[in-house]
Amino acid sequence: MKNLIVLLFVSLIATSTFAQQTKKRELLTFEAFEEKLKAAGKNAQILDARLPEEYQQNHLEGAVSFSIGNKGDFEKHIAKLSKDKPTFIYSIGNGRSGVLAQDLRNAGFQDVTEIPGGLSKWIGLGRPVISTTGKGLSLDEYTASLQSDKLVLVDFGSRYCPGCKKLDPTIDSIKTEQASHVKVVKIEAYENKSLVKELGVVGLPTLILYKNNQIVWQKKGGASKAEIEKILHSQTL
């Protein structure tokens, strides 16, 4: 009986810890995030969890590059921050930002918030960034690239996005195997910010399929080759 009580106690603690971690990981709505960031004003500590190269291309005003490779670097960088000030973190989506957010909480930071949907949603919704990449393709130029008597599959992604890189072999395979009736167009999202905003692309990767210049299918996030091929087949019947 004593062992059973101990086991139940340990289980209760584990469940409670998991619940606390899950709660901490809950993201605000985008609107609530913006309100919180605005309310923080000059006290906001904004951290860009992506690579320095990504930061140089596009970043939020007031953000600092915070891509930490090892524990020693992490300790050195957090020593420059206040654990009591509101801290806002972003990456492309909520991958690297989620890891950094938990690391900061474990280090004693009291108020840590991620951008829900990451920088891809921030840019897709037309929010401002400091940028060195230019606006990229105009909507007219993009529309012109869709002209074809074939189906046109557009892949909005980024060379820095893990999900995009995972999808690349599938898209390349379709481009080769179905060249007779499918045209594939790849768009580097962060080099085409105005286009991303106009089309409402708020997550990477995003696939858009056109037939006769009309959108017939769209999906945010990964997709299997079988799923894409099924959609393509349905549009060629």
C-alpha cells in the first residue's frame, strides 16, 4: 500500500508538471500579442531566435539577434537582459522560438511571449519589418508567371524553414515526374514580402494550386506526395 501511495504521488507530480508546461506553451491570439507588445512599449525585449543571416534580411524593429548555439553563449547573452521585463520571441513559425522561450523560462524569466505564427504570419499580415531584401515580385509579375496551359503549383517557402526543406524533395519530384501537365513555381517568401501580404500567405510552407489562373487548392504546412498527387489527378480529369 505504501508503494502504491508513493507511485500515485509521483504520478500526480508528473501530471501537474506536464500541465504547467503545456499551459506555458499556449500561444496568445495574434491580436492579443499585438496589444501586449504595444503595452510593453520601451520595456519590451524582442528576441529573434533565427540565424544571424536571417535576422539581417528581415527583423522586427527593436529586435536583437538571439541565435544561441551553446550553453556558454546562452548564459552570456541572457546576462544582458532583464528577467523582469516582458520578453517577446519569434522565429519563422514557432519552432526555434518555442525552444528559446522554454529555455528563458527555465532560466527565471518571468514574462515570455512568442509571436503566434512567427515571422511568417507577421509578414503575411502586412506588419512592418526592417528589411534589406526589397519587395520582390509585384502581384502583376506573379500573375504573369502563372500563365500556362498546365496546372500551376506554387510553393511559398524559405531556405531557412525546416518544414520547407523537408517538402523540397517532394516538390522537386513532382516537377520532374509531372512536367507534361504541371508547372511548378517556387517563391522565396522573405524576398517577396509584398506578394506574401497581398496573397495572405501567413505560414510556411504554403502550397497553392492554380487551374486556368484560378486557385483550386491551397494548403499551409507540409503535404505528402500522395496527397499532392491526388489533388493534381483530380484536376486533370
